[in-house]
Amino acid sequence: MSQAQPTAASGTRLRAVFVTRPHAAFVLFHRPWAWLVPGLVMLAAGQALTRGGFDPWYLRPAGVGWLLAGLIWRAIAWRCRAYDIALGQMRVRKGVIWRAAATVPLARVQHVTVTRTPLERLLGLGTVGVSTADGPALAWVMVSGAESIQRTISDALPGAVGPCAHATWHRLRIDPPVIGIAGGIGAGKSEFARALAALGCVVVDSDVEAKAALELPEVRAQLRVWWGDRPFGADGSVDRKALAAIVFADPAERQRLEGLIHPLVKRKRAEMKARAVESGAPAVVVDAPLLFEAGVDAECDAVVFVEAPREARLERVRRTRGWDEAEFDRRERAQMPLEEKRRRSTVVVQNSGDPAALRAAAEDVLRRVREQPDQGRSGRA
């Protein structure tokens, strides 16, 4: 039977449990006098003077340029502004060239308010502010769903009680947890990833992405520079067996290939994570054969180690990949020792080969990581 067991973890990083930013209307309507008004004044002045018989040709281009530059700058400033709750603190992060962050510990918050200017009321937005015993402390301006955010902050305060507290927190969370999958070769990592995918998670299969990266024209050109025709088949495509024979025979060559492929896979992983956030997926799952070796565990909130007996793993790769025992051992020696992977993982799942039990273990892991994110990051999932 598959079982999920907590174990010690290291190297995972703390993530914000609630993140948002101002509405896009912030670009146009937050402090418009600083950019919108001067540009309009220049355009109006140029038009008025032209009608009076004097043509200041430079005013209108200057006004248009001022407005365009201001709009671009405001868009960048909006993109760089973020509001979040992390590590027991409510924060505002802003600034383009000079970055700044304002924080207030949730333990000091006494009041959470929602205010609306006439413009915010017209746009359906609001400003969420918190105050401490010392007075107003911090404000999230021009946010959508201000009342919902107010409830989320109130529920996060120390001592908050009520049936809506836990549900509201996770309903409004827009940064889904990232679950990494580790384990020995043939342990069933992909099967466990598929079980999580059936629960709505977005799965990033690094092995598939690495195969796709090998067919990129720029990658193939670099492989040819390094190794000539050796890693290519008769049809000109990359022969993965021939490439494996090159890189697994020499650790330096393997590191050179990883230095070429890993950044491309990382970029694709970031794109898929962004799509997961937009779609509201319950979690992002990273299925990477070299999760620890490539440092991908640093991106994860929890790491699941899928464990299976050596005999079962060897039989699986014989059946699915055509490897003999010598090839199996050669590939495994090239990776981090299994005990070290197990020690650095957050959760251990025993894969007995029973699909139903593996699905149940996936449901349990997902539930605990989502309901207790802090425990998942600190080594208890």
C-alpha cells in the first residue's frame, strides 16, 4: 500500500501565501497629475497658441511624448508593485529603479479598513488599509475585491476564529504551492505526477521539456560544434542513446550539456507556472529526474520522494526502456545517492505498484501541502 510519510527537508524556500497587485486602472488613474495633467496641458497650450496665430510646433510633439513616456513608466511601476502576506507580515513592495518595501507584522495589526475615493467607487475598486496602536500603518491601493481581501487579512491575524477563516485564505490564494517529485530511476515518479494531474494540478515534465529542447535549432547547432555527427541519427535528429553514451561516459561532458539544456527547461517551467496561477490550479508539480542536482528543489514548497524496491525499479526500466542491469546501475551512479535524495525530501511515498493506493497517496499529499503550507516548507507535510 502506498503511504505518505513526513521526513526532514532542507533547501526549500518560504513563499508568500497571499499575493496580489493593484488593478490595471492604477496605470492611468493613480496620481494622474504627475504625468497625465502636464501632457494634456502641453497639448492644450499648443492648440490654443496655434489658434491665436502663433505656432509653437514643439509643444504638441512634446505633449504626446510626455504622455507616451509617462504611460510606459506607469505600466512598469504597476508591474513592479505587489501586495502580499508572508512570514507573518503584510507588505507593499514597489519601485522601479529604487525598490522599496513597507511591512507591518500581523501581530501588531488592530484594525483592517476599506476606503474608496469617488474614482475607486466608479471603477469598483478600493483601498485596504491596516492600522496599529500607533496609527495608520500600511495601505493596498486600488485593489479589486477589497472586502474579500479585508476578510483574508482579518482571518490571518493572530487569534482569528470563525468558519470562514481557513476557507477564505485558500480560496483567495493565487500562488499555488509547488510540489517537486524525486526518487530512484523507475520508482514511479511519472505515475505519481499523473495522479496529481488527475486532481487538477499542472505538471511540468522536465524530461519531456529537455527532449523538446534538444530539437531546437540553436541547441542542435551547439551539439554539432561540440561533438560533430556523433550525437545525431541518419535523419539529422538527435539520437538520445548516442548522446547519452557521450555524456554518461564523461562527467564534464554531462555538465556541459546540462549547462545548455537546464536554462531552457527552467524558462519553460516558469511559463507553465504562470499559466497555472492564471488557471487557478491547486498546485504545480515538477517532475524532474535531476531535481536536486539541478537545484530545482529550491523552487519547491514540498518535495515528494517516491520509493520502490530496486528489483521493481529494474524490472520497470527493462520493460519500458529496454535497459539491462548494467545500464540501470550506470545511470543511477550518475545521480545523487538515493538516501541523500530521501533525506532532503519533505514526504516519502511508498509505491507498491497499486494505482489506487498511489492515487490515494497523491490526494493526501496535495491536501496536506495546500492546507498546511508552512509545515510543507519546514519539513512536515
